[in-house]
Amino acid sequence: MSGETYFVTLMERVDALESEIEKLKRDLLRSFATQPRAKRVKSLFGSVRDGDVTEKMIDEAKQSLF
């Protein structure tokens, strides 16, 4: 095998490896992006408006919580 042919063969292998690494990176990032995220727990903080809190407002806040 001549030196130039060997160099071309090595470069083709390097290109194939680079392509494979890019695919692996993409797959790894996609697997993290599609994992289910932790569900946020709602609280009553900020669920009611300022001022006097009425029973109706408490009931509405409870309903939005559950």
C-alpha cells in the first residue's frame, strides 16, 4: 500500500469515527431531553389575591391545588 493510499484510508476512517461520535452525542442529548421531568408540587402561596381572604377564595385555591 502506498503512502498516499494509506493516508487516504486513515482519513476516511477518521471521518467515519467523527460522524459516529456526533451521532452518539446527539443520541445522548436526546435521551436526556426526553426524560420525564419531576412534577412540580403546587402550593397555596400566591394562589389568592391580596386583601381579605374569604371562604370562597380558599375553596377556589383548594380546587386549583387539586
